[in-house]
Amino acid sequence: MTTQQITPANATEQIKQLYESAFPADEQIPWHDLMRLVEEMSLDFTAYYDGETFIGFTIVYPRPSFNWYWYFAVREELRGKGYGQQILTQLIEHYTGQSCVLDMESPNQVCENQVQRKQRHAFYLRNGFRDTHVYRSFGDIEMTVMMMGEGTFTQQDWDDIVGELKEHWWMN
């Protein structure tokens, strides 16, 4: 698997389409705003390829105390083939020795995709993440925060991340 750092100059329509289809609208930042944030916040936006085939992407917000795995998507037709595992393994190796956090749709919230959420939660648990017991809601979506590495993650840490994001962008 090969990788390519994504910038506004080389972001393809295929990457944009995956971003817009893989995440609920409530969890998306408009694409043009996201591209601006990639530069302003020094986000680690990486696309993954198997040969010439685009597999998926990750967006990580590197921070001094922990790295926030912000977005992680694999093309729908390629899910279940081990690509997600390969990508996560590369991310973990890239950030070895550093704590990492991610937020995901809560597996405990009753919803249409609860089975998918439980599978995603189990995937992260198998790969060394643990529940932090920090929860947030965006509209009707309940999010849970998971962490890998040393330390803890608190509500204040969440508020700090949101504050940093608000310095660059916030929905009106």
C-alpha cells in the first residue's frame, strides 16, 4: 500500500466523493472549508492506494499531547477486505509512542446503523484503543471518544480541540 499527502492542490474528485459519502452530513465540514483547514491547521491528510487503486484516506490533527484521528474512510466497495486494518496499522506505526484519540458514532445509541457502529467500535478495541467515557452529541448523533497510548482524555481535552477548531472555522 502506498500513500500520498493530500493538499488542496492535489485533492481529487474521488477523494472528495468518498469524504461526502462516508460521513453523515452533520459530521462534515464543507469541502472548501476543509481544504482551507488542511493548510491552516497543518492537518495530516493522507490518501492510500493499492497500486493505482484509490482505497481511502485519513485526516489526523497532530497535537502536542495527542493526535486526533479526525476522519478515516475506506471506499464502500473495498470494505471488509483488510484495507482498513492496513491503514490503521500504518497510522499507528507513523505515530508510534504518541497518544492518539478518535471520536466515532456511539455504538450504544439506538439508530439504523447500530450494527455497523458496534463493528467499528470492536475494530478499534481490537487494535488497542480504549473507551475514554467522554461523550459528545452533534445534533441527533451521539459520539464516543476512544484513545490509544499513555494518559487520559477528558472533557476539557475535547473542549480544547473544539476551541482550536473554532479559531479556524465554525458552522454558522
